[in-house]
Amino acid sequence: MAKLINLRSFKEFFRSGQIGGVLLMTCVAISLFIANSGFKDGFANFLVTDFGFTFGDSTFAFTISAWINDALMAVFFLLVGLEIKRELVEGELSSAKKAALPVIAALGGMLVPAFIYFIFNIGSATASGWGIPMATDIAFALAIISMLGKSVPASLKIFLAALAIVDDLGAILVIAVFYTSEVHFNYLLMAGGIVALLLMFNFFNVKQLYFYLVPGVFLWYFIHHSGIHATIAGVLLALTIPTNTTNTESPLEKLEHLLNGPVNYFIMPVFALANTNITFQKEMLGGLLSPLGTGIILGLFAGKTIGVTLFSWLAVKLKFGSLPSRSGWKHIIGLGMLAGIGFTMSIFISLLSFSDEMHVTEAKFAILCASVISGLAGFIYLKSIKKNKPVKA
């Protein structure tokens, strides 16, 4: 009987999504251990090893790091794109009334952190990193709020998921518009042709996924060579895959279910393993007080909390939306803290922001510190709130 209960508990834990967050944390710990041990040089050399294949006279090869950050992360962005489209068609963003509060809250959670970072770094060599504190790591944030269980209203989890999805969309737009250095229009034109083909398949209600996924590989290749970051291909592909508002499983929902496991339990942990290998040096503590470090930490922790809370308050006062059921303003403050967990997307943007390796390392360390602070503060704060006695507006 005890074994049956333990098995049931494990299955519930696995399905809850918490294990994805635990796996991410484990990979972060392993990566930090490697970076501060005798294995660091070997691991660094492994990440810059070329891997690919030859086709005729052409060689198609990238470093292991590039395969992770450009190819595997394109699959991550494909899943994000699928989630965005599903929410727009049938979820929490499917109507103006439903979408108003999470959209406005997410907007505040992007603008205020970016402004704080900008104030600290204006005119400096690190000014280009203003996009770093704008992002929320949906996996970590949802894992932590899931760990709170019945301590928080279920509606708050839905609100956080919707907010994080809008936040991801904002980060995608920022990457596409502001972190593209040079555009090759011949490749962009070919990518446009692929998108047009995919839209045609959607228009004629083609439901077989391979009609989308095979052209999607070529779309990734053309986007990669166009100068726009290759991960955008994942979002473009997602937006062309058909869905519906019925109970019948759509191609979009089928693909989303297929990708959830590989993305949460393989791609994101591998990304964390490859990109959080920070070698600690005593100078890095001082770096947290530099404009770069201060901008990221205050942007993620204070900026997200202030931005999400303030813009939510404005939305409710102007009657654009209402608070999630059985929640109060203390819950929104705590949720704003959790939104300051910027881990995956923030690290990704830092890789695009700086060419100086020291700036990248300092940014990663500041993101790590800010995410830990935000996660712990949000968890402790929300845990202390009485669910049935929310603070009224």
C-alpha cells in the first residue's frame, strides 16, 4: 500500500511540472560545479567543438554550443509559440476581457525592469543589455508556484502562466527587432516563401504535422542565415500550425503535448548545463555592484515586482480587468516577485547582448543571484499569506 501511495505521489509530482524546475536547478548546480573544478577546461573545449555533416561539396557544422543555443532553443521557442497561439485562440488571452490584466501586468513587468537597467547603464559599454531583466522564466516561476500547492489560489497560477506567456512574446519581439545586427534579404525572402507555404497548408486545413515540420527545418536554416536569430523560426512555425476551439485534439495541441517532455526535461536542462558554467572569482562579487550587476538585480527583483503590481493596479482601477478569483493585492506582489525569476530567457538575451566574455559572465552571475532572490522571496512571501483572507483593493 505504501509503495502504491509513493508511486502515485511520484506520478503527481512528475505531471505537475515541478520536476522540470528541479531538473533545471540540478543542471545549474552541475554546471557550476564543473566550471569551478578541474573539469572546466575540458567542458569549455567540448562546447566549442564543431559538430555537423557534409552534403556534397558543402559542410554543415556548428559548435556544440551553437547547436544548443540556435537549434535546440528553436524547438523551445516553437513550444513557446504553440502556447502563445493556443492562449490567443482558446485560453486566457482569447478575448480582450480575459487578456487585459495579464497583458497589462506583463507590459509593466517588461518596461519597468528595462527602465531601471537603462538608468544604471546609460552611456556605458553594457547599455545594450537592457532587454535582460525584461524576461520571466516560465518553467522556474511555475515550478515554484506549484510547490506552494493550496497556499495560493489556483487562479493565481493561471494568471502567472498567462503573464509569463505574454512576457515571452515580448522577449521574442525584442530579440527579433533589437538583437539582429545584419539582415540578408535573400535568405529572408526564402524564409518568407516557406512561411507562405505553411500558411497555405493551414488555409487548406492540412492537419498532418510533417507538412509543417519538414518545411520548418528549411525555415530554420533560412532564418539562421538571414541574420535574424534562428530561434524566431520556431515561433513563426508555431503560428502557422492549425488549432481549434473544440474538444477534438488539434495538430497544435498534439505537437504541444509531444514537445512538452523533450523541452522541459531535456532541452532546457541542457541549455542550463551549457550556459551557467560560471567560474567564481572574488572580483565577481564587486561586479554585482557594477552598473551591469545592479541593473540586472534591481531590474529583475524590484523592477518586476513594481512593474507587475503597479500596472495591475492601474488596470483594475481603470476597470480594464479584475483580480484573479480569491486573490488580493498581496498575492499580486508575491507573483511580481516570482516574475523576477528571469533565468533561461535572461541568460539567452545576455548571450545576444554582449561580445565581451567578461560582461556575459557578470550578467549570468547577476541573473543567477537575482533569480534566487526573487524565487525565495516570492515563495516565502506567498506562503505567509492567508488564502481565504485576501487584501481587498
